[in-house]
Amino acid sequence: MSNLLDGKVAMITGGGRGIGEASARRLAEFGAKVILADIDPASAQAVAEDITAHGGEARALEFNVADFEVIPAKVKAAKELFGRIDILVNVAGITGSTPIEEITLESWDRMMDIDLKSMFFVTQAVFAIMKEQGYGKLVHMSSLAALRGGRSSDASYACAKAGILNLSKCFALQGAPYHITSNAVCPGNILTSMGKTLSWSKVDPKTYIPMGRYGTAEDIANAVLFYASDLSDYVTGDYMNVNGGLYM
């Protein structure tokens, strides 16, 4: 199974930290060449160097997903690193905890730009490459908030993450004739550096999560691995809940 992704090239947005980093490491562990696309080139480069030092193949690419004008050029540059893109893992995003009465037009638009609009246009650019290849795996990071509304996170975040579920289905429909699958992952309360900024992280998980612990970035990376591999060839337009039983 260690060669599950041999010959495949994966681009991970937000690959320099958190769920993006864990996903990149997991895909590299199973043989993929990985492109760590991140707004912070130093963190992406550090992860790429560590993956390489452990026998993998990785490259860092500075990529601000909300700079819409440069998305086509950045995706083209990503393809040129290894000659193709077989897997896209959309992780880059932000969160928020603004009370619903205090969300402004500016904060709403920023959330939609970074968490939803950018994901569509990055995927659109990669989708064109995958159509030419006749193969592709699209994996989009949504959230438990998409299914039950913003609780510790705010309404704009929940709405953007809900939009990701439909975005994923749209690419699944359009990609099916080209052997391109599109699926989403809905993390629950995952104790990343971003998760630690939210109110739920201060509560004992044994009091409300059936499995009694918070999730890790590696838990999410395992779901990404399934959707990124040929094990999921007949799965598309789907989403996976990874939350320790929190949403039952």
C-alpha cells in the first residue's frame, strides 16, 4: 500500500501548516510527488525540505489563493514543477467567530473570497489540466459547520463551507466523463493551530464528543488519502464526516 500514489502529483493549497501540511505528508508517504502551495513560502519550503529529507519528493510554491488574477499563472507554474497535476487538495482558508449581528459586508466578502470563491477558481484552473489528462482527484475541505450551522465559528464561515459541498458536486458532475472525481471532507473539532483559537478548544472533549477526544490534522489527512487515491474511483460528489461522532 505504500506505493498507492506512485506516479501521481498532488497540489495542496494551504500546504505549509495544519491540515494542509498533514495531508501533504500523508500523500507523500504513499508515493505522491507533492506541491505545497501556500501564502507563506517559508513554511511551505520548510515542509517541502523535510518531506524530501525523508525520501519523498516535494516542492514549495508561494500562492495567495485570494489573488484571483494570478490563479491561472500559479496553477500553470505548479503543473510545470512535475509535468502534471493528478490530485488537488483544497485546504487554504480562514475561520471566524464574529457574532451574527456584527458581521459586516467587508468581513462577509473576505470570508467568501478566501474560503469559497478562491476554491472555485483554483479548482477551475486545475480542472482544465485534469480534463486534458483524462484523470483527476479533487478533494475540498469543508466543515461540520456546513451541516449544522456556525456554532463556535460564525455564519459567514458556515455558509462558505456549505457552498463548498455544492461546489464539489458541480465538479463531480462535470468531471465524471473525464475520470475526474470530486469529493469533500467535513472535519469536526480538529485541534490545529487554527482550531485552538476557537471556544470549543477550551472544553474537555470527553464531555461532548462520543469518542472522547479532539481530532488531529492526521485524522483528516487519512480521509484525504482515501479520496485522493484510486480506492475511491467510484465515489464522487460525496462528503466524509470526520468528527469522532460529534454529528450523529
